[in-house]
Amino acid sequence: MKRWTAVASGGRTAAFLANAPATEGERAQEARRSLARLAIRRVWMEMRAFGGEPGAVFFVFAYPLLMMTVFSSVFDQSRQIVDPSGTVVITFAHYFLPGVVATAVVLSSVQLIGIQVAQDRESGMLKRMRATPLPPMAYFLGLLGQVVVSLTLQIVLLLVAAQFIWKVPMPTDPSVWLTFAWVCLASSAAGAAAGIAIGGLMPSARTASAFLIPFVLLLQFISGVFVAFPDLPMWMKNLSAMFSLKWTAQGFRSVFLPEAFAAAEPVGNWQHGMIALVLLAWIAVWAVVAQRTFRWYPQNAR
């Protein structure tokens, strides 16, 4: 609420608008608005910085399409995927699409953000930012916003290519797209939180790259991204259940695969409740890790 206040000066009274909120609730509301404005500005700045690295942009946007091209070319003509009942048959490209979408999520969040955070700290940018009035949360929300914007563009490009090049049918039920939306948002938040926490732990950008690139690649293999999940050995399925990528890929399978394929999952259904619970749990875990271990200053800073 804005208040008019009368102020006497030199025998004259001037009325001016006082912008300070009158109550605690109004002050909290104004703080939230200010944080939102700063976060949006940070998203814009992060996207501009990301766009200034053509190599990174090309890799992030081209990798999912390249993976679809390579794997569908190798397997599509020689292998069909059949549901457990033996009545529904789909192409390998159709089965592979959910895993590629999950790959786009993990690359844009865990890997990209983890390396970027380490680079920002090593270059001294985080140290300089810490000396400004910018709330730390605005920086973290800016990173999350970068993930959401870039991932949205990637997925739109991937789904258009999947439908028109590989003839993958898209869902027609609005409720399925609602599932797609919450899986995307929850997995992006979990991945961004993981990237921030891991990037904060890494001593340098080089170390972050050396750790994250093979770790994410290995995670994709054990989570059933590159192969049909039912074909994985049981120990690998159990191991992958400890990480969010397996649940992310399962959520996307529930969106793009026929309902008959739910029987191929470990418990015979898509487990939407468990997917949501695991992703929310990982968001909380990585947020706590980041809060306790995140460093704003380079390792050699005095």
C-alpha cells in the first residue's frame, strides 16, 4: 500500500508519495516481487552468456538430435520393441524418444549448470556478485530459469523432429501433457539443484568437467536411456533406482509410450506418485547440500 505523507519544509508543505510498504506483510510481498524481477533479469543475463558460447549452444541443442539419428539408424530397421503382452509393437525410435528427452534434462541441468557454477567461481564472478546487494537466491533462480528456457527450446525441436522425421506419434490426451509438464519441471529443478551443489563442491571448472561428463554418461547407461530398461540386469536396475535420472526417464516413458508398456516397468505400472516423491526428495537433498557446502570464493582466494 502506498501512502501520502505531508512534510513541512521552510514553512511550506509538500506532499509526496512514500513507497515504503506499511506492514510486514506488504514488505514481504514487495521483497518477493523484487526477487522475482531480479531472477528474471538473471535468467536473461544467463541466456545471453550461454548464447555467447556457440560451441556449447551447438552441443546442447544438437546432442539429443544426434543421439536420435544414430540410435534410430542403427536399430530401427532391425529391431522392433514389443510390449509384454506381445500385442503392441513400436519402432526403436519411438521407444528411444523418452530416454533422449531425459538426456536433454540431465545435460542441461546437472552437467551444464555444474560446470558453469565452477567456472563462475573460478573466474571470480561469484566473488564480485557476493559483494553486491543481489540476493543469492536470484543467482540460483537465474540458473534454474536458464535450464527451463533452454530445455523448452530443445524439447520443442526434438519433438518436432521426432514426429516428422522418425514418425513418432505424439500424445493427444491433455492429461498426458500435464504429466509431461510436471515431470519436466521437477526433473529440471532436481538437476539444477544437483548441478549447483556439485559445482559448488568442485575446486575448479576443469575438475567439474572431468567428473561430470563421465558421471552423467555412465548414469545414462545404467538408467535405461540408451537401451531398453527391461533388458538391463537386475543389479543395474536397482542401482539406477537410487538416482533421479531413472525416474525421470520412466516418467517420460509414461508420456510417450503406449499404456501397454507400463507392464514392462519393475512393478508393472508407471508409478507417477513414486516419481514425484523421488524427484522432490532429490530437490530437497541437493538444496541442503548446496546450502551447506556452496562456496562463493575461489579456492585460492584470501
